[in-house]
Amino acid sequence: MERIIPIQPAAAEPSAAAITPSADGLGCASGKDAMQQAALAAGKGDVLAQYAADYPLHPDTGPHDQPQSMCPAFGSLRVGLRMRRTATILSGSACCVYGLTFTSHFYGARRSVGYVPFNSESLVTGKLFEDIRDSVYDQADPAQYDAIVIINLCVPTASGVPLQLLPKEINGVRIIGIDVPGFGVPTHAEAKDVLAGAMLRYAREEAQSGPVAAPRQTRSDKPTITLLGEMFPADPAGIAQMIAPMGLAVGTVVPTREWRELYAALDCDAVAAIHPFYTASIREFQAAGRTVVGSAPVGVDGTHDWLGAIGAATGVSAEKIDAARNATLAAIRGVLSQQKINGRITLSGYEGSELLVGRLLVECGADLRYVGSACPATPWNEHDAQWLRAKGVHVQMRASLEQDLAAVREWQPNLAVGTTPVVQAAKQACIPSLYFTNLISARPLMGVAGAGSLIQVINGAIGNQARFDSMKEFFGGVGQGDEAGVWNEVPRHFPAFRADVKRMNEKAKKKRKAEEMGG
Ligand code: SF4
């Protein structure tokens, strides 16, 4: 007779001693708690405590027990892969590494991703750490590399693989080992900060203990502003134009593209935290004595306030701040007076720039009802959140997918800007939608260029409503639910069969429950 294996209920609070040192077989689908307990028992308590402080979760919403977007480690991997003369090595389960390398190449990495594989035995005996060390020694060729980055994914972190015991430097090649578990770093945006912060810390300590390499490009003779956050390539140039009347120049963008740029980034007069979630990086800038300014020059109000804050942080005179404002604000007003966004919008994403886009949308005339960001509230986005709330926009930090979807259902917008599952749900509901990551973050946002480009793409998307309506009319309810897929004939319903299956499932469920209770 068929026997159902009883499911043993998990102990509510497993003691550290009860956990085996091996986390082999765990993954993001195993649940965050099991992984965290294993990592704590394996000696990663300090790392997890630092991440909990740097990347705080919302007390009610999480954000998620399991990743609702891509694996967070992708953020660190991407930062490493975009740097010249830097090798990036992953240590983790093969399935995670497969997904991460696939995504890296999908986004045009053009660089090999290193991988140190493991099995249960090498994980439990500590041989994995030796394999990582061997591979780092193999790779450490100063003719090719300035730095080697090793990223512990979930299982090696939960198993306590001690990357901090690797040498700090081999043959002049810097070794940076970081833990980036999905159960400790909530979003891939914040994982960018984990690596950027670790590199800045290393570079700061180097600069403090002796002379370091000069940047490849000649340093501006004006005071410089370091920009924090990956942004559209035209934005730093636009910002440079805006701050030129104040006698300031744009310095380096962090995450950097080369090791020696880290020194230039630290050697600035102020830091603009354009993306507000770089907590570890900001800690390094502050340790180097730099002032950090939040928000960004988006729209008229945003640009006005940001230029004032940058001027104040660098000791620029009120006349020069006014000159910079006069040069830019009239041009932005000009663009905004020529075209407007007409329509109701909901906006959600996990890039960290959602509030800036929200501000720009409001200034472009949009009836924005909701902004959800998977990133946390920080001092650097507080001003943007306040501004949006004052305009009647609901701002949800650490938003979950469920909250983003509820906003679309509630507000029935003319356009839903969001992550892949939000866009998919909106399209199904016949609502025009745009992907935040591919279509909104991949365009200029700052100053005059930002206002012009956003209006065009948003109005174009809202104008697609008629196409959605005609598609809906044409397809009707075809292909929905259990009729989805490719069929040779029109699918037929079998209500009796469906009722039978339902009955059998319920019976099996009751039986399983009874066996569980009986042990
Ligand atoms: S490394 Fe990423 S994909 Fe792998 S288990 Fe962790 S969160 Fe999931």
C-alpha cells in the first residue's frame, strides 16, 4: 500500500548546538530562518549583525522570506565584473552559480566568472576553504589583476567558510572576500554596496598608510563631487554641467571601473549619494572625513534643493549657488512647460532610484499614487520621501510584491511602472506597463535631459491603451488559467474529473495530517 512519509514539524527555536555545521542542501527555497541559524552557529554572527544594521528590514513587511527578484549576490558580482583588472570568483551551489553567470552574461559581462565548486564532503571538512585559497593563489598574477574578489553565496556563508582568513594580498594582488547571502542581504541593490564598501575600506586603509597610484585620468583642479550609484552614462556629464557655475567638478562614480579610481573617489570634497542605499560605502566616506549629500538633481524642486545642499557641503557662496540654479532651472521649466504627462501612474522597483523617478513623474504632471521600493528608508532618501508624501503620493519603502500588486489593483492606473511580476500582472489586467529596470533606469533622469526623456517614454506607453483594449477584445478569455498553452482544439472542461481530483486531494491531505498527529 502507498505510504505517505510523515512530515516532522520543525522545532520552533532550534538551538545552535542542534545544527550541524553543514548547510549543504539549503538554499533560498529552504527559508531564511534555517539558513540564518546555520550561519550563526557557524560563526558568521558578526557579518549578519552588520548586514542587519546596514540593510534594515521593515518591521512588518520583511521584505521577503525568499528573493522576489533576482539573487541578491548578482549586485556584488556585477560590481566586480565591471571593474578592469579584477577577477571575480563565486563560491556557492552550482545551481546558484549557473543562474548568476547566466544573468551576468545576459547583461553583457564580457568577463569570465570564476567558480570554486564543492560537495558535501569538502564543505564539512573545510576542504572548500583550502580549494578557494588554492584558486586565489593560482589567479593572483599582478600582471593581470589589481584585485581578486571572492563571493561566498548562501551555502558557504551558512557553513561558515572563513574568507576573512585569506591573505589580504598575494604578489601585490588585493584579495577581497565577502559573504553575500540571500538571507542576510535583502536586495541586489544593497549587495552592490557590500562589495563597493569592502573595496573602499581596503583603498582607504591603503591611502592612509602610504602613497597610492594616481588615477588614470588627470584630476580636475576644481573641488570634486563623488557620485554614488550606478546611473545612466549621460547623467554624470549632465551633473557636471549643472555644478560648473559653482566652481565644482564631478569626480568619480562609485562603484568604480578600476581599483585606482577608489582613491580618487575618496579624495573628493563631498559625496552625492544619488542612490541612497550605499550604507557601507557611506561609512567609508565618512571615515575619510567627507560630507555626504542625499537626493539628486531631478525636476525643478529636486535640482533647486540638491544644488543648494551641494553648495552648502562644499562651502560655495550663495551667489554661485544662485548662478548654478539660474542656469539649469529655467531650462528644466522650459521642457516641463512644453509637454506634460497626463495619466495616473503606480511605480515600483528594486533599484533604489524609485523615489527620484517618482519626483520627476510628479513634476512632469503625472497623477502618481504609489511609489514602492524594495530598498530601505535611509537618511539619504528621507527628503525625497517627504516631498512625495507632501504631494499625496503613498511611499512604501521595503515594499513587497504583494504591496506593489495591491497598489495596481487599488488605483487602476493608466500606466504601471514596475518589476517583471508587476508588469506581467498589469498587462494581464489590460493596463499598459513599463519595466522599471530596463526602460526607466536605463535613461537619463537628472536635470534637463531627465525631464525630456521621461515624458516621451511615459506618454508613449500610456498611449498604448487602445492596443491593449483591442487585444483583449480579440483574445477574450482564451488562454487563461488551465486553458493556457498551445492546443490543437478548443480546450474542453471536464467538471466531473475536476471534482474527483479535488476530492482525492482533500482525502490525501486529511490522511497526511492524521499521520503527522500520530507521529
Ligand atoms: S545564492 Fe542566491 S540563488 Fe543561491 S540560494 Fe542564495 S539567494 Fe538563492
